[in-house]
Amino acid sequence: MIEIKQVGNTYRLGETQVHALRGVNLTIQSGEFVSIWGPSGSGKTTLLNLIGAIDEPTRGDVLFDGQNIGHLSDNKRSELRNHTLGFIFQGFNLVPVLTALENVMLPLQIGGMSPHKARKVAEDRLADVKLEAVAHHRPDKLSGGQRQRVSIARALAGNPSVVIADEPTANLDSDTAMTIISLMHELNQKEQTTFVFSTHDDRLLGQVERLIRLEDGQIVEGGSNASVG
Amino acid sequence: MLQWVKIAFRNVLRNKRRSFVTLFAIAIGFSSISLFNGYTDNTYEGLRQSAIQGEGLGHLTVFKKGWNEFGKLNPAQYLLTQAEVQKIAQLLKEDPSVVLVTPQLHGSGLVGNGVQSTIFIASGVVPDEDRLLRGEFATRRPIVGGTLQTDKPYAVEMAQDLARQLNLSPNGDGTIMASTFDGQMNALGIEIAGIYDTGTAATNDKYIRIPFSYAQELYDTDKADRVIVLLNHWQSTLPQKERIATLLSQNGLEVEIKTWNERSQFFVKVKGMFDMIFAFIFSIVLIIVLMSVANTMSMAVIERTREIGTLRALGLKQRGVSLMFALEGAMMGGLGCLVGVAITVAGCALIVAIGPTYTPPGSSSPIPLIVNLLPQAMARLTLFLMTLSLLAAILPARRAAKGNVVESLGHV
Ligand SMILES: Nc1ncnc2c1ncn2[C@@H]1O[C@H](COP(=O)(O)OP(=O)(O)O)[C@@H](O)[C@H]1O
Ligand SMILES: [Mg+2]
């Protein structure tokens, strides 16, 4: 369970201050398939970075299963990310010198898993996204859709409880975007992994179970409806 | 660990041109150190042999205590008696590492051809034992005529410039004059057995070598001023010095012992000069390696900022990022050294093939340029340069590792 309590985030841009988030309250239960939707600049990335424990809020608290992320050391936060979080990036962010399979193995090996075991798990994950055939290709030999599927496999490799995806389809054509969202949804159903992804494309919201609308750093829709259940 | 090595290796190959330039810089640095090292090693080897055998210093020289400090002014008081020489020989000959123990008597005086005379410096040596001491040098030394003979005590060897000045040639006659230890003038007739080249201009017009017994006769004494000890390995010089000093003092002998390198000023000076040059080359290589690796790795770190952000998001710790780049730096150093080994071996082979010669200062004839291949020294150098490259990589990597993950991810 993720709890966002009274979170505000302010960026400094020279003299001016940009309030990227303003008093955000949000609870996400495990197993949810959540979309954060809003126009560009509304604060989606900022919010996801906080949930992903790669950034700290200026105000308020982010709790992960009751644990305040702000109270963790950098090493502890790294471990948290490695064990319980998965990331899917807009730009895929695959490591170019590694093959698809090796990219999927990466978070497991960062966590200290033996190469032999990591390879087995990664092979299964690549099978989940139907990429066994290109397992030994480097990213530059893959299409955009394939790359994003590799990165989904990588995000899921370590059996995380939450997968965070910041505009995962922004660099893909709309057909591919649809399949990627479907794939994520399928995996969410199958494994009960929480998915939180952002998008500004409303055509992708068909499969979304919970929609959080962000505007000007504030949640204008979907903030608290699931917070009880 | 292995997969990180693999990743490091692939990253080294990522920017081939840049890595190649860096590897090449390390390799050139490595091979210049190794080749110079190999050259000095060979030179030291040669200098050591020419000091121990060529100059006839042996490994150790036993003097009466005080000889080196006061013996110049007051030689008579710092001589070893016949009994002492015999006792030393007897004690040392039981040691299997001692090959030879031989007494010598050195001195100076005037040598003449009947018309003119000039200064000489003489070494009085036991002919057969001296031949043993010099080993291959005894036969290699260019000599016109013959050598010292036990059964011809008045026959001497004369340095070539001295012989030329006095217009003496083998079988020619001359006279040596000197004051005895009692202060009497003494003169003896000599015959030139042979003429030799000392190897240095400074001594070629002064030196003569005479039989030990004839030197004793000239200075009217039955004593010696030193005992030369030849060992079977030069490496045992220092431990044997300690051991022999204790042994002799336990047996009531008041002596002081000098090693061959303490006695060979030339060796010490040449080594000092080479050490300076080595330090100079070494610091240049050090700076080149440090700068080129640091530069390459800084560029790699900046280019891969987004990748660093990704890895951090996937849970790699700051230390992990540093280690990843450190490994890459070390690998670059290691690969550079590997290429360096190849260049060094090729360089050695080339030198062997060409066989160049040169005439070192103070030497009278050209000697071949030889470079020794030193695997141990190269292994040490590799380890050192790898560590250096590792450190050069860790500095920029640490900066990147400590950076904000979000900012790293946003880096383009
Ligand atoms: N590093 C930053 N420095 C200054 N302002 C920033 C920074 N990151 C984001 N912002 C600002 O914060 C607001 C929210 O940005 P962001 O969370 O990226 O929104 P979104 O992802 O919805 O486009 C925007 O006005 C953006 O300009
Ligand atoms: Mg964004």
C-alpha cells in the first residue's frame, strides 16, 4: 500500500518557484491498476518519482507499506527500489551494451542473485512479454514496441509489488501503445502487481480501473475513492 | 561479479576510438617503463659483474678495522697479519657459499723505463687466485702478451696508456720504486708480462698488476691490506656480510667488511643516475595514465548519466555505480598494460634482431645494447597501473553516483 499524505513539491527555477505538486493526498492499494492522467506540466512525473522513491517531497510524507520513505537512507531506498519497485520509462532506458535478456537480468543481479538463477527468471519474464525470439539481441536491434516490452519484463523481473511507468507509451505509435497497456493490464491481473502509470493520451484509458486526474499539481479526480477499500 | 566484468568490458569497447587512444597511452607508458627497466636491469647486471669480477672486488672485502677511515694516512697500522689472513681463510673456507678467499696488497709508487718515470697504482694479487676471481673476465680482458704467473714473480701487467707513455711492450724491462711501510726507499726490477685495458681513461695511465708476493717484497712486509671473498651468488652478499662479520669477530678478529657495491663508486653513481631517470620517466607515465584515464572516464560518466540514473532506479547503490566505473577503469589499465607487454616484447625482439651497440661515457669500447625482459617487474607495473586507472575512474564516478537520480534520468 502506498500512502501520499499532504505532499507538496516545489522546484526552484532561478528566482521563481514552481509548485509542481500542491497538497496531494492519495492512497493506492496493492493490486490496483492506476492511471495518472493530466496535461503536460500537471505534475505526473513529479508524483511518480515520489512514489518510485527516487525523489523526496518538499512537504508531506510518502509511505510505503507504512514505512516513511523520507526516513530511509540512500542505501535503504536503493534496496527498496530493487526489491519492491519496478520502473518502466518513457525512453525505455535499456542498457545498450546488454542484450534483451541481460537487461532483464540486471535488477536481479543488482539484488545479488546468481547469474544462473537470474537467467532462468529473466527467460520466463521475456516469455511473459513474448520476446523469447529476440532474447539475445541488443536494444538497438529491437523495435520501439519490443524495447518497451523488454523494459516491462525488466520491471517485473524481481517480482515487485509496484510497477511505476511514466508515460510508457509516449514514444510509441498508438497501436503499439494499446498493446503495451493491454500487456501491462494482463500482467496486473495475472500477478496482482500494482501498476501506476501516467499518460496524457485519453485513448489509452479504456482498460484503466482507476483514473487519477491531475491538474496544476492537484488531484482533481480519483484521489480518495479507493482510499478506504 | 563476473557479469559486472562483462559489462565493464563491453563498455570499454563502446567508444572504440576513445578507448583505443587511452589504451595506447597506457601501453606506451607501460612499455617505456618496462624497456627502460629492462635496460637498466641488464646494465646493473653488467656493472655488477664488472665490479665483482672485472674490477676484482669480489663480493666482500675484509679490511682491518679502521682501514677505510685511517688506512690512507697510516697504512702500516691497518694491515692484516699473515696469521690473521690465514685464520680468515680457514674460517671462511668451511662455508659452502664461499668460493674463494684471497689476500691482496695495494700501493703506489714510481715506475720507470730507465729514462723516465711516472706514478703507478698497483694491485698485488695472487696470480692463480686472481684468475679464479675474474673468471671469464680474465680471458676477455684485451691483453697484449701474457698474464701474471706464479713462477715469474717479477712479471707484471701494465695498463695500456702507462705502457705507451713509458714506451714499454711485453717482455720489456722496467723498475718500480716505492717507500716501504717503514719509510725506506725500495726499488725492484720488473718485466712486462702483458698490457691490458682497464676500461676507463682515468686509470689506464696508472694501473699495474703485480703478484702479491712481489708487492710484499716491494713494501717490505709479510702482511696484506685486504682479503677478497668471492661467493657463489651475488644475492647472498648482504646476509653473508652479516654472518661473516659475526663469525670473524667471534673468533677475535677485528675487521670491517665492505660489499662490492659499497666499494664500487662507479656502480653507485650509475645506479643513482638511472634511478633519477627512472623516477622522471615514471612520473611522466604516471601523469599521462592518470590524466588520460580520468579524462576518458569523465567523458564516459557524463555520456552515461541517464544510464546511471536508470541503474540507480533499478536499485544500484551509489557504491555500486562507483565500483562499476572503477572496474571499467581498472580494465582499461589492465588492457593497456597487456598491449604494453606486447610492445615491450616486440621492442626487445627488435633490439635483439638489430643488435645495436653504443659507447657509454668513461668506457673505451662500444658495448651491445641489451634489454632484459622482466616478467615480475611487468606484473608489478600492471598491478600498479591498474590500481592507478581504477582510482582515476572512481573520482568522476563517485560524483555521478552521488548525483540526484531524477536529474540523472532527465539528462540527455
Ligand atoms: N527539475 C525541474 N526544475 C524546475 N521545474 C520543474 C522541474 N521538473 C518539473 N518542473 C516543473 O514542475 C511542473 C510539473 O512537472 P512534471 O511533474 O514533469 O509534469 P508532467 O510530468 O505532468 O509533465 C511543471 O511546471 C514543470 O515545468
Ligand atoms: Mg512527465
